[in-house]
Amino acid sequence: MVSETELLESIPTQLWIGGPVDAAGGATFPVHNPATGEVIANVADATPADAVRALDAAVAAQAEWAATPARQRGEILRAVFEAITARAEEFALLMTLEMGKALPESRNEVKYGAEFFRWFSEEAARIHGRYQPAPAGTGRILVHKQPVGPCLAITPWNFPLAMGTRKIGPALAAGCTMIVKPAGETPLTMLLLAQLCSAAGLPDGVLSVITTSRSGAATAPLLTDPRLRKLTFTGSTPVGKKLVESSAHGLLRTSMELGGNAPFVVFDDADIDAAVQGAVLAKLRNGGEACTAANRFHVQNSVRREFTEKLVAAMAEYKLGAGTDPATTLGPLINENQLDTVSELVDDAVAAGAQVKLGGKAPGGPGWYYPATVLTDIPAQARILREEVFGPVAPIVGFDTEEEGLAAANDTEFGLVAYVFTQSLDRALRIAEGLETGMVGVNRGVISDPAAPFGGVKQSGFGREGGFEGIEEYLNTKYIALP
């Protein structure tokens, strides 16, 4: 396996616009290792002029890429999937170095992220419309699908590969060109991906990557440029709202995968051991830094004590440490701001009367660590029940009746995902249909799948990524009336 030093030296650190290019003025910004706080790379800091340069390249390549046969587009995506798979260990190590997650978590993300390229390589050849006689007998109806055009994707830091491939895969399969603006905390993985796409035969300009420490300023001119036709964003709800407002000027097609406040509901007829296993996956996957992470645990009171004791025992097994340490099962948080946020939410709950059953305090020292934490007796006014903690903290609250459990789960402005544990099929379907979320996991703690539509309702956004639905976000429907 390549060493950390060799890997970092091999990664492009310039912008990627038809290949590596310096930012205007040559400015750079640092990338930190969350395990130590040390700088591991300095990457190009794009300006608004650089973003326009990337759009120029996307526009120049759009017509030819759209005209490229779907099978050929799919074969390029398949080649990238194979290249990522062949270099899986390098991708995993790179993500751990810049994002902090434990290596096993990074390896899982590589498999998951690569799969979007394989899935959409197959979907590229299955774009179809329809042809039918008009019911009134006045002619014929032809429905044709065409690529939306140049797209801008803004991706978060928590899944540096998968949040990019989930957008790039369908865009390229549909025949769109794309500019990706990765999070400033984790730009290296996306730069490596751009390099692999080029080596796999993707034409220059079809995919550009602009890295910047000033996201809003750098992307602002793109959102008012009539040549950009689509914006896709994964991140917080407040930022998503601002982007939707900005996109209104050009009436851009938008898809928004925003914040979550996922309830994890355990009924008294659940297999408690299975529920605990699912809870650990739903809470500690990616160190809790996931929009799909269980944020509130609603447990029927008759089984709450048993569930709590077993969850504490299971989460206590997680070892905090640097993600590159083979013994580590829980890596650091992404940065000091996130550490402060998690600490503040826990401290607020405790001050209001919550009981700490596990963890509850940052260990201090170099790096941005927070231990696996379980809280009980959470008062209703505690912020941790309303806000997304985005860390390894499990707050547990009780309920008595099924109606109370459903009402508590829906008592949030967000609606991304919910988890339900019960051995009753009738109850599972009843609750799943009553939950105000875009996704529901029944007796499962992990639900993400490239073959399934991912997305939320309410303040968690709109649009879907993955599945058969994902490519539709990048296609326009044209009706052609025939005599």
C-alpha cells in the first residue's frame, strides 16, 4: 500500500479545468487532518473568474458530450468505476486523512461511491421517452428526453467521494457537463476523482473541479449566468435556502439534499438486540456525521431501560482515535467548529436535566475528538431534540402509545429519513406510511443504496438522487406534436 506521504504528493492540488490549472492569482488554502489539526496539503483557491472559466469549459463541451452515444457515455462511467475500485485503498486513505473517519468507514464509502458510476453507466442507455396516438385522433405525441445542460454541484465534507459520484454519475450519464465545488475541508478526494475520469477518457471540460475557501463568492457569478441550467446541492438547510433564492434569477433546475433530524423509533414488540445493532449503525456510521444519522431515539417505555442498557454497552465498545490507526472504530470530528457544536448541544441538554449514561465530554488534546455518548431523560426543550447534532451522540426519550411515538417522530421541521423497529408487519407499514419523511428504514439501520431514490421532504429538501429517479433530475422533457 502507498504511504501517506507518497499518496498526498500524487494528488493534484490545482483546479481541474480540462486538466490541472492554477487559480487566478495563484492563491491557495490549507487542508487539515482532523486527527491532528496539521496541514496535509495546500490547494488552489478559486476566484469568481476561475468559476466562470470552468463554466466556459462546460459550455464548450456540452453539445458534443450530449451528442455522444449513450452507450459510449456509459462505458466511460464504467471505466471510472473500475479505476476507483482498483485504487480503493488509496481513496480510503485519502478520505481518512482529510475527513477523519476510520479506515473501515472510508473503505465502505469507496464501495458505495463507486457504485453510483456503475449504476448510472447502466442507466445511460435506458433513457427513453414515449410515442402514442393522440386520444382525440388529432395527431401523434412524441415525448423526448434531453440533457438539462451545464450543471453546478456543491458537495459536503462528510462523504468526500460518494456525495460527488451521486451527482456526477447521473449528470454525465444524461449527457450533461458538470462543475463540482467540493467542500473546502475535503477537496483532495474530488481532485483525485477528476484525474481518474480524465484518464478513463472523459473529454476535457465535461467535468471540472473548483476548490475554494470562499464558496459563496466563487460560485455567485455562475448562479446568475444564463448558461448554467442546473444546481444540485447537499448540505445544511440554511445554505440550501440561500442557494434556492440565488438560483431563482435564472430559474435553474434545482435539487436540494438538506439537513435531517432522523427519528429512530423502537416499539415494545421489537427485537431489542436487533434494534440496538441497527441503532449503532444508524448513529455511529461515519462517526454520526451523516444527514441520515439517527438524531433522536424514541423508545416505548416498556422496553426503554433494556434498550438503553444494551445501547450503552454496544457504543462503549467503540474506540476513539486517529482514523489511520487499525484499532480505531470512531475517528475525530471534521473540525473545531463541529466539535464545539456537538459539545454545546450535549452541555445544553445536561444543563436542562439530561442524564449522561456514556461519554459526554471531549477528551481534549490535539485533534477534534468526541466520544460515543448516550443521554437519557432529555427534557422537551433541549436543543438536541430539535437540532442536528452531526456527531456520535444518542439522546433517548420514551413514549407510551403508538400514536405518541408517531407524533414524536414527526415533531420536527425536517423530513429526510426515519427508522422503525417492530416485528409487526401491519405496524411497520402503518408507521412507515404515517412518517413525514422521504425515506424509512424498517428494522434496518443503514438504508442508502445507489439503486434507491435518496431524498427528503419538508425542510430536508426536494429532488431525488440514485435509483431510476436520479437521472431524471438531469433531463428535460420535450413534447413533439406530430400530424
